[in-house]
Amino acid sequence: TPAMQREKKEEKKVEERSPLILHCNPPESSATPLIHWMDKRLRHIQQSERVTQGRDGNLYFANVIFEDSRSDYTCNVQFLGARIIVAKEPISLKVMQCK
């Protein structure tokens, strides 16, 4: 079974229109996990031309907008063989509006 380290809650502050990467860092395992970015209600984070999930499991923002601000970007790592889903600590994102 993959072991998870306790993580401290991550908070990111970025300027509007900046690129951003939210890192998932799935636990080490011989099995390749499925990775889903969700909110605290387990709804998938909407992907678009601007927001995409990389093969590495990270969430990439080409340019953040104010509406991307939320406190519950959660990387869920699913190991099919072991039938386990590991929820990482939520990441809080605060987008600062440019003056």
C-alpha cells in the first residue's frame, strides 16, 4: 500500500494572468495511479484550454483568473490494483486582481 506523508496545507497567492502549476506529488508506488483534481465536494475541477492536467498529475494554469480562487484544490490519487483513493491536502489559491 502506498504510504502518504502528512502535509501542511499549501496556500498560493498569484497575480491574475500569471501561469501556475499546482503539484500533486503522488506517493511512490509500483502501480501507475489515476489522478483526479477535485474540490471538497468531490466535483472535478473543470479543465479547459486554460486549465489542464499534465501526465505528471499536476494541474497547469496557462493564466489564472480571479474566479480560479478557491481553498479546496484537492489532488485525489487512485490506485486501481489496491482499490485505494488517497486525497492529498487541499491547496488554497488566492488570485490577486491586477490594478
